[in-house]
Amino acid sequence: MTGALIFALLVIVVALIFELINGFHDAANSIATVTATKVLTPNEGIALAAVFELIGAFCGTAVAATIATGLVKAEFLTLTTVFAGLVGGIVWNLLTWWFGLPSSSSHALMGGLCGAGLASALGDWSVINFKTIQHKVLLPMVTSPVVGFLVAFATMGILILLLRTWKPRTVNVTFGKGQILSAAFMALSHGMNDAQKTMGTIALTLLIATKSGTFNNVPPWLHFLNTPEFTVASWIKVACALTMAAGTAMGGRRIMKTLGSKMVRMQPIHGFAAQTTAATVIFVASRLGMPISTTHVITTSIMGVGATKRLSAVKWSVVGRIVLAWVLTLPISAALSYSLVWILRHAGIH
């Protein structure tokens, strides 16, 4: 194998490592509330998430296209750029995962790619597609958590009003069953959005490598890597969805604990309202090609249902740490990737 081919395969492996860590970090979002309310055990929740994450990964490629072609101008995208962008996102994700903070893997990846692209363009800011970032990254970044909070608050308020004459046991049994459906919907929406981000990165890697002639003389069993036009092959979808599910099983419990119990104490009806709200917001964003943070949306949805009890029911000190991680994610992941490109360039690797 040539050095270029080995490096291209390395970038794909690193992308799957990012997806695995995304599973540590984000896929737990889809099942945190259903396990916190003890409707499902963690293992049952993980199995449910794995199935519906896989289904969601096959439901469109709009988000994948935004990640791959909408952030950085194509002429500055190289395998080194993609590699550095992924590594920057991975480092930040691991740091926040270690401290149990549900920060955004989506923004870590997007920040990483933009930082690496900026370094590849030697600091020329015109390399960044600010129009796409404004409309499909920054605007949804601000509005989706707000929508999640307000809609979850309203949904929970309506449920309390409609069910005020029900016995607590009836409410718990009914919404315990309903929460399984809402968890499945959440996993489906998560697969549509988060799995697509790495899918788009791998498809972009294959496109760059194909255009540079990396796959011209590969063995026949590697011909499937040739990608003359941007497209997300079925094997990429399956690989990303299964890798994310594996990550959830390996490390998702840290984030489950923060989301499921540290912010608000929940019953099945609260979990149902939060999951249904978050899943709907994520589903709509995915159809519009917006790579939003599923972490932001589920977190603020949980805050919204908790606030219907009373504002003091939300543990605002924990929320403050989470918000700090959100604010820092884009600039720090971008700085990490920028620095890595700079180091690789001075080491003679372009």
C-alpha cells in the first residue's frame, strides 16, 4: 500500500473513533431519561437505541452534506484537514466526557473542521462558509435549545392540566409504556442527525482521496472506496450507526447519570415529555439539513419539564457547568485542530 492510501484509511479509522466517542458522549442522550425513570434497564435502553439509531442513519443525508460540503471551501479540504478536524473534536469530546459534561459532539466536529480549514488556508478567513454556518450552525445552535425548553415546558404543563384527575399509579404505568416509544423516536432522530455527521466526514474523505488519485491502483477488494462524486454509501451508514451504538454501550452511563438524575428528578411522564419534545426538534432539524446539538436539545427539554415543578427543581449549578462546556466547544475544538495542522505542516506533512 502507498503512504497516501494508508493515510486515507487512517482518516476513516479516526472518523469511526470519533463516532465511537460520539456514542460515549451523545447517544446516551436518547436513553438517559428512560433509564433514569427505571422504565428500562441501561442494557435494554442501549439495545433499543442501537436498533433505532441504525434505522435513523438510513433516513436521509441532508446533514451529512452540510458537514461535508457546507463549512469549508472545497479547495482547502485535504486529508490532513479532515484528520486534524477529527482529532480536535475527539480531544475535546474526551475531556468533557471524562468530567461527565454533555457538551456537543456536533459542534466539536464542526469547530474542528473549521479550525483545520482555517489553518490550511494560512489564516485566510474567507475559507469559512459563514453563510452556511450562520444559517445552519449558529442560528440552530441558539434557537434549538430555547425551543426545546419552551416546548417541553408547555407540553408538560398541558399534560399536568389534562391528567390532573388521574391517579399517580395510572400516570406512571401509562407514560412508562409511552416513554419506550418516545425513547425509540429520540434514538431515530439522533441517528438521523448525529450519525450523519461522521457519515458525511467519511464520504468527504473518500471524495478527496479519489480526486487525488489515491485509489487508482488499489487492490480489487478496495475498489468500493472509489467515490468520484459526493455520496454516502450504505456501508458507511451501517458502520457509523453500529459504531455509535457500541460507544453507547461502552461509555454512555456517565452522561446518562448527568442528564437522567443530576439536573432534575423525573417520573415517566417527565421523561416522555422531554424525549418527545427533543426528538421532534431534532427530527425537523435533520430534515432541513441542520447539524444541531442533540445534547443541547435534550438537556434543555429536561430543564423545561423540571421547571414545571418549580424553578428550584432544576439544579442550576449543574446546568451552569453544562452551559460553560457549550460555549467553549466551538472555539476550543477549532483551536486544537488549527494547532495540529500547524504542527503537521512544520513537520513536513501536508
